[in-house]
Amino acid sequence: MRMRGFGLAALLAGALVSIVSLTAPARAEASIHEIIAALCRAGGEEVVPYGQNKDGNSFVRALQASGFLTSIDTSDPEEVVLNFDPTVPNSKFMSAGFDLRIPNGAGPGVDLVLSPLVVPNPDFPAHSHCVNLR
């Protein structure tokens, strides 16, 4: 009787393993997020990770949620100022020590100001090994 129970358990276990191994999981989508090492992604195509899409601003939402992008100032109709806090632990970037103004960067007649300009932190492994930054 004990041998029959063992045989039945082995048969059920084998059937379960067969079912699990034949069931293919759904394809996983992964990408390097903008706050980490977007400069290092191959091909340079735009990354739009699932779960981050809203009005085409996937990277902006995550940057704001992390505290890296503290505010977007649109009070002056001739400029848009992006205020960054590169001191947040997950930023992976550091301040260049000055603001960068990009004429017409936010559209015709509207300058884009990056305050401060942030540059890749060479101590972050993805940046220190990035071929695109050499």
C-alpha cells in the first residue's frame, strides 16, 4: 500500500513538472530607465517602459516621483525651467555647477533651462562602463 502511494505521488509530481515546463511565460519587457543610464542604451531608440505611460511623458513621471526632477516652471512664457535635485540617492547624476539655457529648446521662442545642468556621475557603474560616454 505504501509503495502504491509513493508511485502515485511520483506520478503526480512528474505530471506537475511537465505542465509547468511546457507552459511558456509571457515575454518580459525591460528597459533602462532615463534616470539610470539612458545615454548608454544601444540603438538610441526612445524607451517607453510599461506602466509609465501618460500623455507620452513616461520619463518625466518617474523623474518627478523619484524627487530627481523637483519642478517644472512655466511661469515665464519665454522659458521652461526644469529644476533638478542631483543629491537624491537614486539620481546617478551630479550637478555641473551651473544652469544650461537651450535657446528654442522648448519650442520656437521658448528657451529650455536645465537647473542645474546634470551630468553622468562617473562613480555609477553603468556610466563608468558606458561606451557612449567615452
